[in-house]
Amino acid sequence: MTRHGAYDAVVAGGGPAGAVAALVLARAGRRVAIVDDPPVPGACAHKVGESLPSAAAPLLRDLDLWPGSTAAPHLRSTGMYVSWGSPELRERGPVQDPYGAGWQLDRLRFDAFLRDAAHVAGAEPLRGRVTDAVDDGPGLRLHVRHEHGTRELRCAWAVDATGRRAALARGRAVRRRQDRLVAAHLLMARRNGSAGHEPDREARTVVEAVPGGWWYTTLTPAGRIVAHLTDPDLADPRLRTPDGFLDAALRTRYVGARLTAGDLVRPSAPCWSTAHGLRLTPYGGRGWIAAGDAALAFDPLSSQGILTALHSGARAGIAVALCLAGAPPRPVLASYTDFLDGVAVAYVRHHAEAYATETRWPALPFWQRRGAVRPRDSQEARE
């Protein structure tokens, strides 16, 4: 096992939450490392969670990440079409959002931009996967697996931004799962154009409820994302093959129409991801704090995942910087908890209200499970 010198803070995870936390800490003059997972052979070549609401703009400006973070080739969202609670397709335009139009991101490019900004600010980039952390008196020892073995990092504070796996927080907190929602998704890449086909330019997201769950499709700079959300025990095994997935998508009324509208390259096998809501209790403790999906993860229907990751990453970075500067950790963590608890309460309420509006299939398992969940009970399944 190789060792590195002690850091003020180590950020585990290089997504939006981790990159912003590292950026804030580096700008505060702290010695910080950001440990980013290396590519996994055979892993999904694209990343879902592509919608960024326009409400993110003020924070991105405050972080001096504007306008580069959302510049071309990222696409401006022109609204969405929704078939939910009704067989009709209804338009929801950006005029209904008080902040205006948001963005459809190339997530890999967006995340890389944020990491680069953290590196420029002084955060040290390290390749590897944080597996656990050991309390070491006043600080922590983190074990990082990389291609040549394992390295050990010492730090005063650690930020867990490892996503839903919550590598550092898992043994230190309770994780409460909302349901068992999963997403099957694929990227249909765009050709540069061919005879007889118009390029796919429809940037409005389509969301369509179906008896066994719901579908959505949206255009990103990398191509068209198509996803089906359901429960694992309800998922048709044919969804695991390209032909089976496309056949199911094309049988939908509205999402399927988007897939025949442009000249789209045939995809590889669909990827599968967990997509249920998840809440950590507590969000931090002695020498550690969780941000992004590690702390609070959302059902994709909310389209709030990246926005919350950015805010929680920034606030986690500020909290750690304050503690490193001598502030008592307890009130700092209490303030952070109050912020995330407020987000969680609003999410649970809106989630229950959204699913309650779909009443066409009350006896079918997917909708029955969600229709029977009261807001105060929806996060009570302990992992």
C-alpha cells in the first residue's frame, strides 16, 4: 500500500457535487485532493441525469463557472411534452419556469468542466475508487483502490460524493430508500445526416406514463437519451436487449414517435441504474460530510438531481472550510442538515403530488405502490 501526505480534505467522487466541493475548498486555500473513479471496462458509455434547471444559473455565477459550464454544445431546453394523468400530450414550456429555459447537458462534458475548474483552483486530481475510511484520531485514513493496487490518504475531513453507493457514509449513517425504482436507458447517437432524413432537432423532453411505469426521451449533445422507469420485479427481461428495448419504446404512443423522427444510429445494449429516492441520516459526522446523491438522491421525475448536487457540494465545501478554520463542527453540520432536510421535505411532497395525478391504472402494481404511499411514509424503508 502506498501512502500520500496528509490533506486538509479529500473529496471522494468527481461528479458535480464532488467537483464543486473541491473547488470551494481549493479556493479557500485548503490542500484538497479529489479522487475520481477511473472508467470501468464495459460500463455505460453515457451518463443520465442530463437536465439542469435554469435555477442553477445564480449558483454557477457565484462560483464563477458561468457561462462556460452551460455553453455549447450543451442544448437549451425548450420545455417538455407530458402524457401523465391523461392520454393527451400536454406542453409545458420554459415560460412556466420563473427562471426560464434550462439545459440538456452532455453529462460527461459537464462533469469534466467542473473537475477541470477544481483542478485549476488547486485541487489535486487522483485516479481511483475510495472504498472506505478509518477514523484516525483527529482525522481519517481513506483507502483508495487504483490500477496499481491501493493507496492510503490521510485527511482532516472527507467529503463523500460517491453517489448512491455512499462509500464513506454507508457505515456511519442510516440510508433510507424511497422505493425500488430502476431505469433502463440507452443513448441513440446522432448521425451527421443522410439522404432522406432530417436531423433530430426536437429538444423538448417527452415524458409518458404507461401501465408498468413511465418513459422519457430527450435530446442531448451526444444524442437522444431514451429511458424506461419501472420496478425491478416488473421489468420485462426483453428490455435488456437492444431489440427488446427499442420494440418496447416504439410501442409507446409519444416517446416512440420521437425515435422515428430523426436519423438515429442503432444503440448497443441498454444500461441499468438505480433511480429511487434515497436519504442519508445523518448527513455528516466527525471528520466527514456527504453531498450529492450520497446524501440525498431523487426520482428522475423531479429533474432536480444535478441542481441539488451543485448546491449540496458548494455547501459541503463551505462547511468543511469553516470547520478547518476552527468553527465548531456541531452547529456547522446542523446548518447543513437544515438545508438538506428542507430540500428533502419539499421533494417528498412534490413527488407524492406528481404520482397522485396519474390515476389511470390504480390497480396495477407500479401505480398502486406509489398511490398508497403517504408523504410522511415515503422514505421509511431502511437499507
